[in-house]
Amino acid sequence: MTQTAKAKRRGAGFEQFLVEQTMLEEVDEAAVKRVLAWQLGQALSQQGLNKSQLARRMDTSLSQIDRLLDPDNTGVTLHTMHRAAAVLGKRLRISLDEAAE
């Protein structure tokens, strides 16, 4: 079996495990938030901004920015994510993809 075939089989097995444990949705949600928090942090760094400056530009509190940048906090609203992206000169894109079977 090739290395690629082994990797595909292993990945599918882990996803199936998450489905069986009813954890796939939770893990996907956490992964998306971690990526978003990382990307926002990178944009802040690239623009030489800190959290307080972002909060002022968004007209929100520092605690709201902390929640936004916390990779473990999945309770941030779409509105807040869109506002942060816009303030940083970015665009938030969300799509629906076919679920894995």
C-alpha cells in the first residue's frame, strides 16, 4: 500500500471514529475557530496592531476581542467575526460543503 493510500485510510478512520463518538461536529467547530483566531492574530501582527487598538477600531470591549482571539471560545457571533475582518481589511468567507459519509 502506498504512503498516500495509508494516509487516506488513516484519516478516514479517525473521522469515522469521531462520528461514532458523536464528536465530529464539536471537533470541526473547534478547528474552524482555532484557524480563525490564528488568522486574526496574524493579521494583527502584520499590521502592527494590538488588541486594544482593534477593540477601539471595532468600537467594542477588550474582553470581546479576547473572546474573538481565544481559539477555544466558539461562541463568537458571525457579526463580530465580520466586523473584525473588515477592520483588518479582510473578508470573512463561510461556505457549506458536502458532509463526509
